[in-house]
Amino acid sequence: NTYFIIASIEYIWINPYKGALEIDEQRIRELLENIQSGRTDVDSGVAELRGLPFEDLGFAQVDHHRSIRQGFPEVVFGQGKTPQQIADISSAIISRSGRLIVTRASEDAFAAVKKQLPEAEYEQSARIITAGKPKNESRVPGVLIACAGTSDLPVAIEAALTAEMMGCVAERIFDVGVAGIHRLFDKLDNLNEARAIVAVAGMEGALPSVIGGLVDVPIIAVPTSVGYGASLGGVAALLAMLNSCAPGIAVVNIDNGFGAGYLAANIILSAERKAK
């Protein structure tokens, strides 16, 4: 009976999610084996399994099951949260999932997280906190981040760090905007070797269209809020990218480097899983 119960729980929690990260599946297997062998009592095992779907912190419901469903833990959007809330959510995520991304995080938020997670790192320009990075040797190549100008770097770096945290190698080519298009052509070999490209640009947002006419891989366009008055805080770039005549371009929201990096990594990692 005990074996039947354990096997049933294993089926419910593991089998439906073929794309689950190995580390998450392994943790569940270890728990089930410990229950079966008697090293962990049933009540403790039930308590552990109960915490897998989500953890109630009072002010937040931390989704611990997300890494099993989607292959990566819940990402924390820092804007609007207090430093202590961010720190408590971060600690809960890292304790079970092993990796952490906090976007739109202030220096005060990082200081609070650092007290609880000494290994946490902060990229000030991109306002992103990370912890628990995957090993370099396990990262999958193919993501390329291109940005038009130095003013677009914070958004481009957010995209690159996100893809890297998810387990990809993110090549970076910066300051290759159309005002000096020869700089982009100098990187044509890099563009052709990529398997998914994130193109970040403000002003008139022309970079993704130019790249789209040169390569045969998916392009994720990111409009930034960089530009003078009529750029309307990135709306001009957003509309230009949405109206691109180059095929194969998807567009994320203004300044959403995280969303673009996540999508590019998903493209690469899902293709990698299917190839195995």
C-alpha cells in the first residue's frame, strides 16, 4: 500500500511535466524514496508535498510549483514591493527552487535580500537581483542580445542576465544601431550563428527590422523608452516594431528586457529538449 501511494504521488507530481528541470524532479524523487525507506515520516513528507504548489507568506503566495510546470522558478517583480517583502519572497524561492531573479529592484531591496541571501548579486544598471546561477558548462548557446545604443544597455543587460539565469549562453553585441549601420554589418557572422535574437532599440526602433532582413532565426524586438519628446516614452519604437515589414519578429512591451530574454531562452531550451 505504501509503495502504491508513493508511486501515485510520483505520477501526479512528476509525469505531467516532461519539461521539468532535473533538479526539481530529483528533489521529489529523493523525498519519495526517503518516505518509502522510513528515513522521513509520512507526516513530514505530506508537509513537504503540501508546500510544493505554493507557500503562503501572508502578503504573497509563492508559487514553488512553477519550476516544475514551466522549467524555471517564479520571478519576482520588485516594483511596488517593500524591500522586506522582496527579501522574504526571495528567501522562500531560493530555499526550494535554487535560482532567483528579481526585476525592477532598488538598491534598498538588494540590501535587504543580501542580508538573507549573501550569495545574491545586483546589476545596478538593469536593476536586477540574481542568485543561484547555473553552472557555466551546462549553459546552452544560441541567444544573442543586440542593442542599438548605449542608452539601451539597461534593458539589454536585463535580457541577457535573464537568459543566462535560465541556462543559456547570451552573446552580447552593443551599440550597433542604424545611425552607424556598418557596426551592425561587422557583426553579421555573430547574427547568423545565433538561434534566437533579442533586438533592443529606442528612438525610431529600426534595429529589429534591419536584423530581420538579414537572418533566418526568431527575433524578439524590445522597444525602449529612450528618445526625445515625440518618441512618447517608447510608444514610437513600439509601433514601429509592431509594423515591421520584416517577417519573423515578435514584440514585447516597452523596456521589457526580462520578457524578451525569457522568451529567447525558452525558444533555445525547448528546441534543445526536443532534440534529445
